[in-house]
Amino acid sequence: MGSFPRRVALGAVVLVALLCVAWIVRGGADAKPLPGQPLRVLGKAKGLEIGTAVRGDDAKRVRAYRQLIAAQFSSVTPENEMKWEATEPEQGRFEFGAADEIVDRARQAGQKIRGHTLVWHLQLPGWVRKLGPQDLRAAMEEHIDRVVGHFKSKVGVWDVVNEPISDRGGLRPSVFERRLGDGFIALAFRLAHQADPDAKLYLNEIGAEGINAKSDRLYSVISGLKSQGVPIDGVGFQVHSNLDGLPADFVQNMQRFAALGLDIAITEADVGVPLPPDGEKLERQARIYDEIVRSCLTVNCKTLTFWGFSDRFSWISETQPGMGAATLLDGQFQPKPAFYAVQRALGG
Ligand code: XIL
């Protein structure tokens, strides 16, 4: 046994260590509340769900992130946890744990959940790419049936097919298109509808904001689906943007899809900035966010989802060299001009 002072010192060290462990387990500090009315409250007054992409691991780990998701948003989209590689990494072996955690937390916070995504050429496990036409069709049937079935009555909206059109206006040459032809899109929607007749089913596209070859093709594909009676409810515009801003005909483009009787959603909004950000760039970014919100309101869109809300967790800085600072809050969860712009555009 050591001397009394040594035992006191040891006790103090143990106590500090325990406090540190407790701090880490609870996920660090509370979020500093954001000024003004929460975005979800402002959105509600306009009949608009306000969503964010959510990262399950970070939500588990970081208390402030969890708290802000619950406080500010009325809808969440799992950023990666419902993609094919996550839900069926090996054929017939389904994994729902990570997605279930996001779903449970969202339900506790009274949030809607957008399921993202069933059929996409990326984050697709290697085994799917190796299948021939018949096996691929069977795999799609099983995948959609099991995934949509698992989340039935919890996930109200699915991005059934993601990014099926190439930038030049053809159908993207994915494994689905090559093996099954363009009928894979209708098939995916029919399967999703069978698995959950109550879910709203969306086709989600990237870079189709303006009227151009890509969105023209999207329009003809979707009109075709509608006229064949395929159960499609909506079209999602991702709106991954930058300081070049939105195409001038963004609203007009969304309106032609709405005129087909489809719901419109903005599903992945962010505005990348060349690094390092400065005051002037952040003001320009705020003006683009303002325009995103106003465009969404003009076409009566159902949901406006941001692809993350803090620069601490954003795919832009992780995947686009030299770009970043793409979201509403900085890395310390403090508001940027973009956050205030969104609040104002929502009437706050
Ligand atoms: C991105 C995620 O944000 C990243 O974490 C991941 O590494 C790659 O995918 N279009 C989509 C989203 O539909 O699923 C993508 O998300 C961004 C582009």
C-alpha cells in the first residue's frame, strides 16, 4: 500500500479517467442550441418536410450531432446504411442493424424516413455485378422484397432507382441496364410497390436540375413509366451544387415533372465551396441556399433534404479535392450565413 498522498493522487487519476470514459460514452458536449426557430418548425408552417442525410456511426458517437438532427429536422435519409452494399453485402445475407438504429432514433424524434436507395450502380457489392440476366433479376426481386419488407410502415418514401440517366442523356450503362435493358426501372418500381403498397416511390437523379439532355431523357423515361401504369409517385432532384449556382430554369424543369402528376422533392442539397472558404464565398453560398429553398417552395415540393448539415460530416470535402464547406453549419456546429439564409427563406 502506498502512502496516503499517493493513494489520494491515484484516486484522483482514476476519477478523472472515469469521467473521461463517461464523457466519451455520452458522446461529448451538448449541442449549443441554434438561434431562431428550428428548421423543422419553419418547414411545417410551409407544408414542407426538412430533412438531412444522417451518418449512423457519427450519430451514435457524437451527442451534439444527434441532438441537432432531432431538433432541426423532420425527415432523415440514411446516408449510406440502406445502400445495397450495406444491406446485402453477400447474396442472401441481409444486414439491417446500422439502418435500424437510424430508423429507431428517427421514430423517437417524430421524423419521417426516406429510404435510400434500392437500385443504384454505386455502392453495389461485387457479387451483383457478376450475375447474368436471370440471376440479376432474381437478386433484384429478393433484394427489394427483403429490404422494403423489413422497413415496411417505417420507411414512408423510397428512392427506388438512383441516377439511371447518364449526363449525355442516354440510359446509364449500369449492370442493371446492360443485363435487363431499360425495363429494369419499371421492374424495380413494381417490386417495391408489391413489397410495400403504402410507400411513396421516387426516382432520384443527380445533375438533372436544368433543362438539358439529361433531364429531357429523365422526363421521357418518367412519362413512359406513368403511361405504362408503373407505380411511381415522385421525382427527387439531388441538387449537389456549387458557387456556379442553380440553372436558371430549375423551377421550370421541376414544374414539367410536377405537371405529370408527380411529387417533387429536393433530396440531397449541398453547395460546395472552393477551399479555403472566406466571407465572400460564404455569402454567395448563402444566396444559393436561399434560392434552393425558394425554388422548392415555388413548386410545392414535399421535402427539402440537405446532404448533411455540418461541415464536420460532409461528402464534398471527403470526395472532391479542393472543395468543402458545403453545408449550413461549420465543423463546430455553428451557423454559417447559409443557415440564416435557409431560416429566412422559410419565413423565420
Ligand atoms: C455519398 C455519401 O454521402 C458518401 O458518404 C459515400 O461515400 C458516397 O455516397 N448521390 C447519392 C448519394 O445518391 O447516395 C451519395 O452519397 C452522393 C451522390
